[in-house]
Amino acid sequence: MFVLILKTESVQYSGAYASMKVDNSLRLDQFRSNFRVQVTKIEKDEKKEEDLIEFDMVGIDASIANAFRRILISEVPTMAIEKVLIANNTSVIQDEVLAHRLGLIPLNVDPRLFEFMSESDLPNEKNTIVFKLHARCGKGGRITVKSDQLKWLPQGSEFLLSTEKNAPSSTSKQRTYTSFSCNQDSIPELRDKPIGPKYPGINLARLGPGQEIELEAHAVKGMGKTHAKWSPVATAWYKMLPEVVLLENIEGEQAEKLKIKCPQKVFDIEDIGNKKRAIVARPRECTLCRECIRGYGWDKKVAIRRVKDHFLFTIESTGALPPEVLFTEAVKILEDKCERVITELS
Amino acid sequence: MGVDEKFNSIHEKPENRIEIDKQFLSAPVKKAVDKFQLVPEYLKARGLARQHLDSFNYFVGTEIKKIVEANNTIKSSQNENIWLKYTNVRIDEPSTVINAVTVPITPHNCRLSDLTYSAPIKVDVVYCNGTGYINQAKSNVTIGRMPIMLRSSHCVLYGKDEEELAKLGECPLDPGGYFIIKGTEKVILIQEQLSKNRIIIDTDKKGCVQASVTSSTEVTKTKTVIRMEKEKIYLYLNQFKGKVPIMVVMKAMGMESDQEVVQMVGRDPRYGALILPSIEECASKGVYTQREALEFLEKELTRLPYSSVHNQREGRTMSILRDIFIANVRVTQNNFRAKCIYVAVMLRRMMEAILNKDTMDDKDYVGNKRLEVSGQLLSLLFEDLFKTMNDEARKIIDITLSKQSRASRLDIIQFITRDSISMGLERTISTGNFDVKRFRMHRKGMTQLVGRLSYIQALGSMTKISPQFEKSRKVSGPRALQPSQWGMLCPCDTPEGESCGLVKNLALLTHVTTDQDEGPIISLCYCLGVEDLELLSGEELHMPNSFLVMLNGLILGKHLKPQRFANAMRKLRRAGKINNFVSIFVNEKQHCVYIASDGGRVCRPLVIADKGISRIKENHMRELKDGVRTFDSFLADGLIEYLDVNEENNALIALYEKDATHETTHIEIEPFTILGYCAGLIPYPHHNQSPRNTYQCAMGKQAMGHIAHNQLCRMDTLIYLLVYPQRPLLTTRTIELISYDKLGAGQNATVAVMSYSGYDIEDAIVMNKSSLDRGFGRCIVMKKTTAVCQKYENGASDRIVRPQREGWDANKMQILDDDGLAAPGEIIRPLDIYINKESPKVTKGTATNSSELKDSDYKNTRQSYKGSEGETGAVDRVALCSDRSGNMSIQFMIRQTRRPEVGDKFSSRHGQKGVCGTIVQQEDFPFSERGICPDLIMNPHGFPSRMTVGKMIELLGGKAGVSCGRFHYGSAFGEESGHADTVGSISETLVEHGFSYCGKDFIYSGITGMPLEAYVFMGPIYYQKLKHMVMDKMHARGNGPKVMMTRQPTEGRSRNGGLRVGEMERDCLIAYGASMLIYERLMKSSDPFEVQVCRKCGLLGYYSFKLKSGICSTCKSGANMSTMKLPYACKLLIQELQSMNIVPRLKLTEA
Ligand code: SF4
């Protein structure tokens, strides 16, 4: 069965309308009155923290909606473990693999409290979070190291720089891999909400008798386009609002058939006197499975369409920030970008 | 009996092999009995490398005793009273000798410390050292060491359960069936051979019909050919100079009457007419009696290089006819009658073939082939070595005795305890060169390293059959798929290229027989009414309604009711009175009943049906499920039997019970068993174009994944591992049977079939960067490097010293521990030193005490990590062991973890390989309405020409699988029996979960955000990462090393070589006219050289720095010298030619 989806693309050339002498400019007030965002669903995890939001975004071009999606995936910064200092690892899992696994753990920390660490920066309390992991399996039995064993070190690294090791521990403080000037605990936002992995049950490694892992993990701020671990969303996407249209009246037996055909129960039957007529009851449920137009002639009776400027947006957060905050962050970033373009142009 | 029931049957997700069985069987039992359960039962009982194990067990259990018994005495020819007799032989526990102490060993120990996994061969002997001494007995004398096959009955792993195996460091899923020789795993390949002792009728190169027999007895191996040339029949035997007329031979064997010969061949006038010219020829040569014939033949004999001691009384011809001519027919007391009859049968079959071409034998027919498995080959080798040792011993004893003054008293035991047997066995298995002098057998490449690139490769090595012909032969016959290999040999699994079709693999249920005792079968045959050959006249032999009965190529006699005889024999076999693997085959065309009990036949189990009704009923399968029954009890109760290829010709085998008719005699167990291990991984192979399955069989072996459960304890030279291997979402029954689901080699990738970015032409795939970030296709490559701490002849030895922590090369030694060895876990960069070794400067001469050597007596022999920029690894493990010569060897495993990059090779399970064309950010990737973003994008152009419909069904099935949470199945030909989900049912599942029934999704472009104009076929497909990675291959060079002799750049990546502008590239440049480029590439950038040429004599001279001019050494003058440039290789050629007395002269003209 071949169904052509016709004309999905919008016009991308900026001067296309102008060259055809059509005024296509967007009026701000018009946009204001048309544009609408309506939250339809917020899901919460076990800890009553939001991790999923669904909302409708109406009256906007696909490119803008897509820009939000792209920014959410790759440009909203988060904190993720980037450097792992392994002091001891006798487990079967290789150092690189362990480090990779650590990197992918979502951290429950507001990235807005931290700064990006540039190449020349030393790790300090403003740009680095340090975790410690020390797990050891005693004689007999096996243990699973889970993400909750990552312990936050607000004081910074405890490992001494190798240059310091031999030097006598005489004067003041010995230098470690981080140079924190104060305890991160003292930052009020962090004091209230201690930093840790978002989910405690992520398997990191399994240890056999006598095996041990001792390491320090340094998390820094980054963006999803560098590595997926910094992406604040599991995924973010939208779909266009489904629109199911009955092109002709479908009645009687045919209506029953249509109702059964749709696995998402989009159609219902309306009784008009003694006649049964099919109506579109729940178009939002449509998954575009094309069951209703399967079979000879049905595509003449039913049309499944998408509304071009109505987006059902879903954001699944990995946990650093609640999804609605993520969206506002994304908006801010887009705003910034626009401003940058404007300043560049002017 | 609808779709639903089938669904239920495979609904429960199997946890492990044994458990699925139960669950599977607890599903409603269908009307047609589901016999699938027999397959896991069979494989569980017999293991995956059963053909090797059975034959090896037979060898060490039975055959070795026979060999020793047949050659049990060594007797001095000088002194009757010096002798030794072997009374018993056995093979002990595997062990090794360390410092004269015998310690038991485990296979994994051997792998790690380069030992041979072998066990002592112990014998009990009785011997006498001469007249004065009494007979002595001694038991447990070790005569050598036998390499032990892993998992065989003599292996320490035999009968161990998973936990015990794990304790021994062994992977429980490893099939065994190979040997460990000096630390390397070697498997003796199954050898394909033409069957021995059988008459084969075919044509020679000229088209002459011939009958040939390759006789093989314990003593000799000969080939007898009888050929019809120009109407006359001749015998070809190596012992005769040329051809000899067959009638003369018959007469020489005492068949003086021509009439009797004709009678024996058959009285049909057509046969008479064919044999007449030969009779006439014999008469024309004046040979009428046996004596005349013998005299005639005596003249035809080849000269022996030395006069041998043969029995003068009867002449050499007689002994040749008796012992070499058709050696498999024994002659007792010079009664040649049996041999005459055999020749007559050969003649008759030849003539039949002349009259009717259909009766010609097909050499490629699997029934005419025998597979020699490791046990048989080893027994051949052992017999030879054992005999050689005994002969040697006898010779030495004789030499010692002949010496007059015997100093010490002779001890015969010492001659049989040398290590010639151990050495011989070890050398043969490790090199693969079989040399058995007695049989003039010299074969190379009989053994192969067990491939440990992937689990599948290791399994594949166990089923590989190496061909009898050389690969160079450009014939298509042996390469073609034979109908007779149905169910025995895998139709898919064969390599591409030169050995295509010659190298084969066994199918899932194939069994290779071992030799069975003939004695009981012979007596049974006579009891069942076979008329003895001795009692038959020539005339009676070929009576129209009587059948000859042949056992392993020997004529036993004839039977008047062949069908009844065969049925009786089969009944006895099913009742277990004779061995399961004896085959009874009635050949209507040849009027023969063939009974075979020899080893090397391929056979497979089939369900017996009576008049089309299967003997296996539901209650049997229920009993199997309850564990009351085993596979063997099915055999013992006559529900199942093994049929070999020949006997299959007497059977009418139905694929399914429902297809059975009244005539059906057997029913297949499961149709997917026609495929082997490698082809069994492919889901829906029956929907693919067949070469695709063949490609996958080759590629599955290169896929990275888990190689064994002990993979991290192995110290192989190269290990490829996948970081997160998965089990395929779309499985097959074979996958579960061979535990591929536990040692997977691939990942389930969500694939979108669409074009994207233009970087996906020519099968390239586009990958999602975020997927790679999250660990898709990540692999580990481990390489072993070894350093040896050598001991020298003067007593000095290498030493490993503390690294310098200060100084100029301290930073290259950062990764070293204080003991001078790299520490595990350290990151190693190119040029980092991993062992800080020093060697003594003086290694020869008088003994020195190493403690006396000063530091200055040592020089640096550090070893540093080689690898190009960016090839940073980590030291994974460091192991110390002593090598064979007692030196300490230090092994480093250096590990690299790699994420996929552009150019790495990937493949699905349908022979669809492709490289990664580009890596794209996730936000640019298309996404579906459910937010699903594919892991990789494959170009749809890959489908039309490849016709891999199976891949599409895999995608659909995988998609249905993830949405409903049940692994779907795609076993070969499995739709009918419920071992493969049908597309219909898959589509239903898809629709139920809101997908389109055809698997196509509505997709939004990640770049513009608008929906795409077409629905996109999207879903999970199991993708394998192949071992070919860009990092190992990419290469470029500017300046670099040159070869000494030609001064041209070196060749190959490993030597940092140049890239060759070859002939064809040169041709292009010539055609284009880029002469300066040719000049630059072929000379300036390669090996430019300046020579002095003498214009007068045209020879090369030299440049004298004293005179500042060129001088011709031939003309002894510098007058006519010119300087010119030419490639150094050209100068070399001129000089090389001169050294062979060819004078190339250069004639120079002004340009
Ligand atoms: S496309 Fe599928 S889900 Fe949508 S209305 Fe038709 S049948 Fe229902």
C-alpha cells in the first residue's frame, strides 16, 4: 500500500513569498493572539520529581519547534562526569569502560550553579564536582556497585598530585587534583540539595571476592553536542497534531468496521435515530498506523492529516533539571542566539 | 490449530537451554507431534564438537589397543631369547613433567604457559633380556605422550558441570574437540576422502570407462584400476610397468577357463561381446595356463631398486596379486577365488556402465565419500610412530648384539621409552604436515589454529571439512551443491573464492561414524540367509533375481530376497542387536545389498514412520519433557534411527508428518537442521537470496563479541571484544542451541532504511553520534607482546632493572613499576617503555657468575610500545611464565578501547556489509512520532539487488519483539512448525502496538523539523561489528625506510612502507600523458641514482673523488665518461646481469 505524504516541507527560501508579491510577514500581535502553549501531562518519578512533560505548542512554524528540540538535545548544559582518576581497579570491568559508564550517570545537580571549565582553567569549586567511589568486596559472595556509592566530596579531590607525593608534608595544604578555595557545601543551593546521582540503582560494576574499585570522578559542565552524556534530556521531540477526517459519511456496517479497524480507538459511533454513523472521537490518539485506510477504497473515505502548526511536544528529562525548566532554558538559549545574530548584523 | 496456538508455543522467553524445553513443552501440544525437542536433547547429549570427540574417544579407548595388539612383539632377529611383548596399553591422566616431577595439568594452564596438553601413554610389558634371564614383567611404562583432545573421555574436563569448569578456568560453552600444542589451540580438520575399498566406476581423462578400487588394509594402501581401452580391458597397478590384460591376470589367479570368467561376469550376450576382445588378446599373447600367465606378468613387473627378499618359490607376481592387487580382498591359503569374483564384479559393473551411462558412479556423491576425523588420523599417525619405534628398537638391539664386546647388559625397556612418539605426535599436530611413510601419505595443512576471533569462528573450526582436491583445479563438479548432502552438510557455509564449494561444513545433526566390528555382522548375514560366496558357482553369482550382499566393499554372498533381508537387518538394528550406525542399502540398479559399518560415513537421525505414521507420539515427547526419556532411549526403542547417505536412498522421507503418505518411511526431525552452526544464526535465511547466506557464514566469523566466558583470562596474541554485546532480538532455534544468545557478537541497532546525507552510497551506513557516545559498537582490542629474559651460554642472563625516575628518559618510563615492568592499568603511549631490560654485553665464552657482572657490563635492551600517534592503550595484564627453554617470559596484554569511527566495517546478519560513512549528531537525525531516533541509517539501494528479504522480516520481527516484549523467532523454514513467526502475525502485533503493519513509520527530519515525504521502514536489526577497523589499516608515509638492496621504499604498513604506483596506475599515467608525474613517482621519489657510464664500452664506471671525474674500469680511462641518472634498481639489474655473464651496454645519445 503506497500512501504519498504530499508537501510536507514548508518553504525554506526567505525571499520566496516576497518574490511572488505575497505578504507573508508575521504580525506580532497576530502571533501573540494565535500562539498558545498548553501543558497536557506531567509525569513524576518515585521521588516526586518531574521527569516528563507533554505540552501543545500551537501557532508556530516547524522550524522554531525544531530549534527548541535541537537545543534541548544538544545545547542545554548539564553536569556530567568527565574525568575519572582511578586509584585502584581490580574488577573485571576495564578502566575505560568503567569511566564511560560513570560518565553516563545523570547527576542531580542544577548546572546553572556552575561555570564551564575552559582549557586553561584549573578545576575549582565553581566548575568541578568531585565524587569518590570506593567499593570493595570481601571474601565470599559478589557485590554490585551501584551509582549510589558515588559520594560527593564538597572539599574537592582527595588525591594528591603526583608531584606532591614525594615532597614532605610540611607546610600548609598539599596540592590535590583540584584547587577548591571553599567548601561547596557552603553554597546555599548545594547545601539544601546535596549533589549525587539522580538514580541510585544504576549498575556500575560487579565485584568478585577480593576485588576493589577506588576512584575519583570529576564532573564538569558541558553540552550534549560534545557528548551525549551532557544532554539534559533522554529525548525531546514533538509530533504534529493528528487530524483524522471522514471524507464522506460512513454509516451502518462500514462504521462498525471502521471503529474496529483502528487499534487506537480513534473512531466512535454515533447513533442518529436508528442509523449508526462513524465519528472521529479521539484524533489525538492517532499514531498514523494507517490501518483505517488500509483496504480498497478506504483512502477515499478517511483522510489522516497532520496540523502543520500544532505541535505535541514531549520532553523527557534525565533529571538534572525538571523538564519545564529545561524548556525555558532552551528558550533562553534561542533568545541569546537571536540576539547574537542581531548584534552581529547591526 | 491456528496462529494463536503457535504463538503460545514460543511465547515464554527462554532463560536457558534446558529451561525453555520445559516451558516450550508445557505449551498445548499440537496434533502433529512437535519433535523439535529432540534437537536440543541430541546436542546436549553429544556436544557441539561431537564428531571429533567420538572419534578421539574411540581411538583412545579401542583403536589404540588394537594397534598395540597387532604389533605387540619386538623380537631380536639375532637372539630368539631377547624379546619384548606389550600386554596392555592405556592413556593416563593429562600431566606434565616439571623438574622430573609429574604434575597434573589443566587445559587453561597449558594455554597460558605454552605447554602441550598431553597424557602419558602407558604400557604393560613382559620381556626377556637374553637366555640367562627369566621373563620379567613391568607395568606402567611410559612410551610417549598423547595430546589429549579437550572434553574427550581422557580430558580433565570430561563430565564436569559448569561450576567445575569455571574453577578450571574453562568456558562452559566451549565445544572442545581440539588439542593444545605448545600453548596454541589446534584442531585437526575433518578430511574428505573418496571411500576406501569400494568399486568406483567412472571415466578417465580420455573418456575410457574404468573401475577403480582404493584398497586400504592395516598393512598397505593400494589403488587398483581396471580400464577399458580400445575395447580391451586392462589392469593398471603401480607394480606393473604398464597396463596388463585383465584376462592374463585372471588366468594368473587360477581362472584358466575363459568360460568361467564369462559366467562370472554374467551370461548376458552383451557382456560376452564386450569381454571377447580381451579374451582374444589373451589368446593371441599365447597365455593359456596359470603358469604362462605368471611368466607373462613377471616380465611386466617394474624393476625394484634393490633386490628385495621375496619368496623366491612362488615368484613376485604371485605375492603382488595376493597382497597388493585389490588388497582388501584377503587371500587365504592361496585361494584366489574370492578375488576372481571381485574382479568379475568389477568387470560386470564396468560393462553395465558402458551399456548404460546412468550406472556410472558419481565421485561427488556424498555416499561415496568418507570423512576422516581427528581420531582416525591420529590412529594412523600413532600406528606409524609406534611401528617405527619398534623397528628402531629391534634394529638397535640387533646392532648392539652384533657388536662383540658388550659392556653393559642390554635392557630392552630403554628402547621403548624414547620420546619419538611424543615428538612425532606433537610436531604433526602443530605443523599440520602428516607424513606416513607406509602409506606414502604426505599431506599439508591438516591442522588449523582454532579461530578465537569470535565464538562462532571457534565453532566453525570444529565442523570444517577440508577437501580432497587441491584448490587449483578448475572443475565445477566437486564445487557444486550435491543433492545428497541434504541434511548432512550445510548448503550455505562455504568460503568464497578459490576454495568455494570444496571446503564444507557439517550440518547441525550430522554424525560421523566410527569403525564397527564386522565379525558379528557377517555371521548375522549368513544366519539371515546369505548364501556363502564359496559355495556359489560363477553361473549362480548373477542370477537375475538374486542380489549380491556386500559388507564394506567385500562380497559376502548373495541373497534371493534382498528386501526381506534388508528389512530383517534393519529390524535388528532398531532393536539394538547390531550397531545403530550400520547402514543397509539395497541398490536395485546394481542388484546389490550394501551393508556398511566402516568409519567416516556421515549420517543423521530421522524419525521412523510406519506406513507414513510417525512412531513418535505425544506421550514420548511428554516423557522427554519429564526427563524420563533421553535421546538414546528414543534410539533404543526404535523410534529414531540414523541413516547414512546411501540408506537414505531406500527411504522416503517426509518433511512434516502431514506430508507423509502411505509409502513414507521416515520423517525429518526439524527442517532447520539442514543448516550448520554458522548459517543457523541467520534469521529467515529461507527468504534470502542464497549467496547472501553464504556471505554471512563467512562474516559471522569476523564479528566481534564475546569469544568465551574465560575471555579475560586468555592470553591470545589478539583478542577482539565488544564492550556491550547483546543477544539478537530476532533469534533462531539454532542460536539457542549453540548458546549464541549467551556469547553474542553484535548489537540490536534501530535502523532506518532511507537515504541521508549522501555519505551512504555504496552500502555505507550513517551512524548516530549519540548512540556511539552511549556505547554502541564500542570494542576492545587486546594485543599481546612478549619479552623474554634470555639466559646465555656463559651463564649470564638478561636482567630487569629499576627504572630511572630522573633524567632524560624518565618520562618514557613513567608506566614502569619499581620491578621494571609496566604496571597493569597504566596508560601506555607510543614509545613508552614497558620493560626495562638489560642484556649482558658478553654472552659467549667462559662461564661467568652473573652476580659478578658490573652494571657497565650490561647494555640496554628495553622494549617500547610501538604504534602510531593516537594508538594509546592501557596495560591490561602482565603475566610471567617460563617458556619451553626455561627462560622467563613476560607477557603483556595491551588493550585499546575503540569507539566506531568513519570507515569501520559493520554488517547485518544477511551478508550486507558496509562501512560507516559518516557520523551525525543526534539532533540532525530523523525522529519518529514516538521520539525514536535511529542508531544508524542504511541506504535502501542495498535491498533490490541483494534481495535479502530476510533482513526486512528481521526488522519487522524485531520491531514487534520490542513492542510486545517477546523474542521473536526466525528459524530456517520454521513458519510451518512454529519456529519462525510469520509476517502476518508480526504485522498483527505491530498494528496492536500502534505501528503500521508494514513497518514504515512517519518520520520528521531532524534538520528542518518537517515530516519527510515518505514513510520510512524503521526498526531494530542485529548488527555485527567486523574486525576490520580503519585504525588498523590507515596508512600514509612521507619519507621513510627503504629496502637495502634496491633502495626502493619498503612495502607494507607494518614496515611503514610506501604506496606503490603499480603497473596499472602507471598505464593510466602514460595514457594521460603525465610524464613528469611518472618520472617523479617512479624515480625521484623512489630510488634515484647517479651513475658514470662509459660512452665507448657502454658499461658502468665509478666516480673517482681523487681525479674528480668518472672512470671506466673496463677501458681504464676517464675520457669518455658521462653522468646519468637512473633508478638504483636498474643499476642493480645491470650488475646482476653482469654477474650471470650477460653484458648489458648502455648506448647514450644526446637528448
Ligand atoms: S491511522 Fe491508525 S491510529 Fe490513526 S485513525 Fe487510522 S487507524 Fe486509527
